[in-house]
Amino acid sequence: MTPAEAGPPDAPTPARGRVRVTAPHAGSAAASVRSASLQADGGPTSDIAGVYVRSLIRSQLRLGIVFALGFAVATALFVLAITLVPQLDATFVLGVPLSWLLLGVGVYPLAITIGALYVRAASRNEARYRALAEDE
């Protein structure tokens, strides 16, 4: 006797193969429960609030891309400057070429500075969003 035959007669038989799980459709009861829970949890309560949230997300994404590209360009320029000054390879500090030390240690202040500027700009974006959301 198989396990499916041993169970109660009204129990569903186990599905075989893959089962696709999707989100509820826009008009279904589950979708309306989800939107009501968003409103209760502090999520968007109107169309304009949704526009504000999407605008915040886009501005934060744009900000992140700009700062990431800025860091990549600044790092590339830093490396280029080190390669264009051959005297740095001839200068040794504690047995290590100065160019290696600059590459190994000099990038960290750049990363910390760009990170701090990003956090400041992202906080400013969020403060603007909060000011808009409170006025609504």
C-alpha cells in the first residue's frame, strides 16, 4: 500500500513535478489584504505616496551609481598617477616600494571619503522624502 492510499479519502494527493507559485492577481482578496497590510505597516497609502517612494528609490539608485563610478574613476586616476611617476618605484620604505604602499594604503582614505559623502547625500535624500511624506 502506498502512502497516498493509506491517508484519509478526502486528503489531496501529493503533486508530482514542479508547482508554479505566483503572486495574487490585482483584483483578488489576497491582493487587497496585502495592500491593506502595507497601509497598516507604514507603506504607501495613496498614489502620490507611491510616486514619492519610487522617486526616492530612483534617486538612491542614481546616487549609488554615480558614487560607484566616481570611486572607480578616482581609483583608476590614482593608479595612473602612480604609474606615471617612476621615481616612486625607486623609493623604498621599510623595504617596500613607495608605489606599493600608496596602492595598498592610499586607496582606503579615498574609499572612506567617498563612503562618507554617499551616506551624507543618501541621508539628505531620505530627509527630503520624509518632508514630502509628512506634508501629504
